[in-house]
Amino acid sequence: MKPRTIKTALAATAFFGLAVTGMALAEPVDDKLIIEGEEIKTIAEPSAHLDGALPELVSGWHYRDTETRAMQMDDFDNPGMIFVDRGLDIWNAADGTEDKSCASCHEGPESMAGLRAVTPRVDAKTGDVMNIEGYINDCRTTRMGAEAWNLKGDPMTDVLALISLQSRGELMNVAIDGPAAPVYEMGKEIYYTRYGQLELSCANCHEDNNGNHIRSDHLSQGHTNGFPVYRLKQAALLTAQHRFVGCVRDTRAETFGLGSDELNALELYVASRGNGLAVEGVSVRH
Ligand code: HEC
Ligand code: HEC
């Protein structure tokens, strides 16, 4: 065995220590996510492009404990909904040298219905890889004469939550063909690359070990249909890319920047792995 392989095996064993010392692989909980009387699809058939990598798509919601799952089933208990309200205030507030609000051009937030399910995508007009944050900052800088928002700051995550909620229940359907094909390939390569001192790839944790426990966490398949996520541990809303950065840091690696080509490609790829699962709007995780 080459030394590198031994190191990897040791690091991985240490990381998955709990699982190795007998913490049994726990199945995701068999439950139904029903919000306001509407059933949200949290289990789906994997798309053909996954090539059998996952036998079944399971939303991260199923891996959380009873209390956390319950919070997401009731909009009054879902702490993320407070940010949606804040997002609506921001949506209606004029800003920038043009003195325009989002509402000046887009009317109500319901005009954004469906967008969350098909993004990230390669924009048909510009050819750029766009997630919702990218569209928002584009409107702020080029159409409102306002400054771009910090990609993980409050106004951005608030408005992102508002826009995502408009697609709650719609099935993720991110395009991977045509102009998206090279982006998909780039994201896929990043997904399977081992990073950091622990030499772990996204796939090592979310594909090979979902169902196992890491420290106190029950590892999910790492889908993004729930984003933005209200994370109880951080008492804040997280974007998908913010979550990726946290995961990469856990492997003790340098991370890519929010909004970088790499993270945009990774976000498109990861979203496409979840095609068929429903947008959860603002989900709750710990
Ligand atoms: C001056 C008018 C204007 C303002 C103000 C504006 N936008 Fe836009 N926005 C547009 C136009 C035009 C497009 C492109 C639509 C297209 O290409 O179909 C767009 C596109 C978008 C998109 C992509 C939608 C899609 O379906 O492709 C999002 C998301 C968005 N805007 C969000 C916002 C948010 C949030 C704000 C406020 C912070 C805002 N916009 C402010 C004019 C505006
Ligand atoms: C060392 C293991 C590990 C690695 C490597 C890792 N993650 Fe994670 N990830 C976790 C843990 C633990 C959580 C929290 C529990 C869960 O939802 O799986 C998590 C959560 C997530 C979530 C949130 C899922 C949800 O439903 O809320 C996403 C998305 C995600 N990871 C994507 C990635 C991506 C993309 C990569 C590669 C850049 C990656 N992860 C690498 C351990 C890892």
C-alpha cells in the first residue's frame, strides 16, 4: 500500500470513528413532510445521470430528529419564516441611485414562482452561470444603482428565502445539458475530488456514508432542495454555497470563495443530483 492510501484510510477511519465503533447505520426516518396541508416530495427516483450513485433520493429532512422535522412542518414554528417576512420588507424598499425597489420592476414576489426549482442555470441571454444570489446582485448593481449584497449577509439570505418560498413544493429540475453541460462536468469533478488533510470528497461523506453518524450528526445525501436552510446551530439562514464552504472546512481544506466559478459549478451539479425532490422553501436543519 502506498503511504498516501494508508493516511487516507486512517483519516477516514478517525472521522467515521463513531460508525466504526458500533454506532449502527441508521436509516433515514420514514415520515411525510406536510406543510399547510400540502405534501412536499422528500423521496424521489434518482435521475439517469446519477448512474446508480444513489439508490433513492432522500431529502436531508429525513435525517433530522423529530423536533427539527416538526419545526419545518409548521410555518409558525419554522424560525426561517421570520426571515421571509423581513425579505418582503426589503423587496418593497427602494434603494440605490435609481430609487427603485424589487417590486418596482417585479411586482410581488410571486412573480418569482418556479425560479428556485430551475436554478442554478446557465442564463440564456448572457451565458453566465446564475444562482438566485447572482441574479439579485445583478439587478442591484446594474438596474438599481445599489451595492451588491454580501453573499451570506442578512439582506441576501432574507430575499433568497422569500424567493425560494415561492417555489415550495415544485420539483427540482436543473438543466444539465446544452450550455450547462461543461458546468455540470466541472461541478461533478469537484464533487469527487478529495480535499484537505482528511482527503475527503463530497462523495465520501454524502454518497458513500450517508446514514452513518459523524460526531453527533446523521449524514444525509447532501441535497440542496431545502436551501436556504435555517440552521439551529448557527441560529441563521445559510445558502447552499455557505454550507458547502462549511463542509470543505471540515476536511481542513482551503475553500473556494462564495460566488466563484467553482462553487457555482458545484452548486449546479449538486442541485441536479436532487432533481425530482421538491423545493422545501426554507427548511430547518441542525
Ligand atoms: C429596474 C428594474 C429592476 C429592478 C429594480 C430589479 N430587477 Fe430583477 N430583473 C429585472 C430584469 C429586466 C430582469 C431580467 C428578466 C429577464 O431577462 O427575463 C430581472 C431578473 C431578475 C431575476 C431572475 C428572474 C428570472 O426569472 O430569470 C431575479 C431573481 C431578480 N431579478 C431579482 C430581483 C430582486 C430581488 C430585486 C431587488 C433587490 C430586483 N430584481 C430588482 C429588472 C429589475
Ligand atoms: C467529512 C464529511 C463531509 C464532507 C467531506 C462533506 N460534507 Fe456536507 N455535510 C456533512 C455533515 C455532517 C452535514 C450535516 C448533516 C447532513 O445534512 O448530512 C453536511 C451537510 C451538507 C448539506 C446540507 C444538506 C441538507 O439537507 O441540509 C449539503 C448540501 C452538503 N453537506 C454538501 C456538501 C458538498 C457539496 C460537499 C463537498 C464540497 C460536502 N458536503 C462535503 C459532512 C460532510
